[in-house]
Amino acid sequence: MDTVPISWFTGGRFAISSSLITGEKMSRILLGIICGLVFGAVDIAIMLPMSFPDKKAGITAAFIARFGIGFAIGAARLPWPGWAVGLCFGLLLSIPDAIITKAYAPIIGMGALGGVIVGVIIGRFGQ
């Protein structure tokens, strides 16, 4: 089976969990997708006990925004430390949602914190 067409996505490796355990480098895009999915799931878990109008739409939008932060950090190649890239994208992609909902502190704070964590992970384990 020819794996060249998808090697840009996987970095030539198919063992996702072993890369994180052994400290090997893995594809930044794949790692960004994984981090975005986890970040989105954490944000959903935080939002589930809350009550607000149209909860389904709010949770869906929050998941997509947090997934987008992880993906953008993984796809970006900036000459900055990983935490700075994460902070930048976390803030830039969280501020519009905060302006619309007028819930500035929790949305921007969670986006900045999550962005920094994702940026550090991708900076450390991404290639």
C-alpha cells in the first residue's frame, strides 16, 4: 500500500499515542487536530452544566471555535515560541465569540489558556 499521498498528514507515522509517550515528533497538523478535538471536548464538558438559550447551537459553536484554535496552531509555522503562537491564536479566535456573547473573561481566558497549552504541546512534539 502506498502511503506517500497521506504522509504530509501523518508525518510518515501511524502510531499516534506512541509518539506522545516516547517523545518522538509527529505531524504538526495531525497533532493540532488531536489537540483541537481534546480542547473542544474540554470546553463542552465545562459548558454542559450551564443553562443558556439554544444550548445545542452554543455548544456546537464553542466546540468548532476551540477545534479551530488547535488546528490553526498546528498548521501555523511562525518563528515564535510555541506558547506565543498558542496565545496569539487563542486570543484572536476567541475575541469575536466574546464580543458577540458579552462574556469576555471566561471565553477569552479559556481561549488564551487552552491556546498556550496547545502551543506548548505542538511546539514540543510537532515536526
